[in-house]
Amino acid sequence: MSKVMIGCPVRNRAWILPYYLDCLRRLDNREFEVSYCFVINDCSDASPEILARFAREEPEPVTLVEKNCLYPGGFRRGEYSFSHLANLRNLLLQVFLESNCDYLFSLDSDILVPENTVARLLQDECDIISALVCNGHEIGDPGIYNILQRGREGSYLHIRDFPRNRVFPVDCTGAACLIKRAVIATGTRYSGRRGGEDIAFCEAAQARGFSIFCDGRVEGLHYMQEKIG
């Protein structure tokens, strides 16, 4: 049976963490063993207390890592440093490598996914595979998702025409990704050198011979502002 670690960096997400953690509890894990890891950083709200309670109450293993960098930027989209976020994500990768898990499911803390998400992505047997996540709500463009293709000049474009009934290849993705241990064990890491940290990670993975996909049958809900419903 596969072992899957689920986690992400967390900063000031008390407004959604109860929903997010409840979503994790509801995941169908009959076909895999689960553990959790959260990198808590520079919080000024109740996020650490909420995660500590989750760790006490959850029967499965939960690792909480506190990494306060006193970074002055904000925590909302567009306010934070990609290099800072890359370092936090790399800390999560380090904890993963110290575990005996076969896969990391990196799921951002403002995304709620269906119960069958991890089970479905495991069945796909890809090096890196994501669920669909719409990122265009804040700019009023519901056609922008977490999937990109690389153009001839090396720039990235959002994929707008994609199948919702199968797995398909992409050049870059993030937000809700299942990653095989081999991808991380060979040295693939996040970086802010290409702008968004996911771009550098995906480029590093492809340079090492790994392939990246998205499963169009699985879509999460992305809550980009402090409201639910």
C-alpha cells in the first residue's frame, strides 16, 4: 500500500483551515496510508493553534514545522516573495524525504478537493500530476487554471482548451499536485528564479526526465479571498 504525505506551507489561514482540514479528513484513503506535514510561518492569527489541535486529534501522523523568517511582505496572493515561498516549500520536501512516504500531495491551504482526489491521482501513476484548480476568480477570468504550456520563446501560457475526461500533459502546474518520491529524491526543488516557484520546480523536474500531467476529471475549489460559500 502506498504512503502519501499531504501538506503545504501555512501562513494566516485561520479563516479557511477548519474547512481545509475537514476536507483532508474526508479524503478516501482506503488504498493508501496518509500522514501530514505543515510548515507554519510568520502567523499573526490562530493558524498555529488550529493546526496544533488537528495534530492532537488526528489519529494519523502529523508533523508541524515552524519556520518564522520575519519576512515583511503580506500573505495574500501578489504580496509575498516567490523565493521566500520556495524556501518554505523546499523545507516541506526535506521533511518528506526524511519520511518513508512514496508520494507527496502538495495541496495549498486555500484549496478544497473532492474526496476521491488522491485515490484518482494515484491511479494515474504519473511522475507529477495535478488536479484542476481555477486561479482566475480575482481577475474575473474563470478560464485561468493551474496548468500552463511553454511557448517557443520560453514564456508560459495558460492552457484554456483542455479535456475534462482524461489525463493530459502540461509543462507547468501547481497548487494541488501529487509528486512521486523519485522526483524529489533526484534533487528537484522550488526556486524563485523564474518568477512563480512552481515554474522552476517543473522545469527542474523535466530537466531530470520526469513528465508532468493534469487529470481533467478532478477539480478543486480555490478560495482566494477570506470568505467561504
